Amino acid sequence: MFSPADYELAARVTGLPVPKTDAERAAAAPVVAQILREYNRALPAAPGFEDPNMRNMGATRSLNAPPNVTQPEVKIALERRLQAGVIDPDDMAEAAELAEMLTENPGLVDFLLELIQEAQMTSEASGEFLSQQRPMEYDMPNYGGQYSVLNAPNTTQVPASIRYQALS
């Protein structure tokens, strides 16, 4: 027979009540033996997740693979290059070289370079849009707008409207 702690463990695992009498313990003995045999064994991998790099496959663990920590210096260098901005062709070549070091997939590198070029074009277009001065007839400083000729910087080259020149 088993100890009372073994029966209690088996009861917790199976969700059944703890056996109290000798007859109940004898009836529960095969289940307790099986639970004790398999208690510390790892479960087989879940279907579709037989990859040897997958870990922590238990019910309360993450199904994600461990993080890829290869070449951290290259990742940091690429991150800093992208944060600093890709301004000229030399910067683009450096970003491409770093991306090629990180991945062996040329399609992914091409996608990254296209994404950088698209971001540059978008930022240039939005910069041109934001730098345009709106016509003076739309300048309404008392209606809560964020920009007005009245609160424009003093160093601007845009002349104030004739209506508001007397206020300055």
C-alpha cells in the first residue's frame, strides 16, 4: 500500500475524494501507482509542436519558442541605424548589410528595405503638407485652433495678415 500523502496526491490529480477505509485504498491503489509513476514525467509534445526547440509545453506554460538571441550586437546596430534614420544610400547599404546578417531570407531583407523607403516617402510627403501655410481667410484665433498667425513664432518668414498687424 501507499502512504496517506500518496493517496492525497492522487486524489488531487484525479479530482476524486481521498480514500478513507482500507477497501477504498485497495480500490484506488492501481490509480495511485499509475499517477506516482507518471507524476514527474514530461508530457509528449502537443500535436504540431514537435519541434525540438520548443520548450515549456505544459498546460500552464507558454507555447512560444524560446527567444532568438543570436547576434545581439547586429540587432542592436540595426535598431540604432533605423532610429538614427536612413538618410543617404550609404545608410541604406548599412541597413541592408545588417539585415542580411540577421536573416538568411533575401525576401525578408527586400521587404525591410521597401518598408524603409516607403516610410521615407511618407515622412517627406507629410513634412511638405505640414509645412504649408494655410490661407489667411481660414485663420480664426478665437475659435480654439492650434495654430494662428497670432501665436506663430516671431522668426517666421510668413507675414502676418493685415488685419492682425496692428496687434503686434
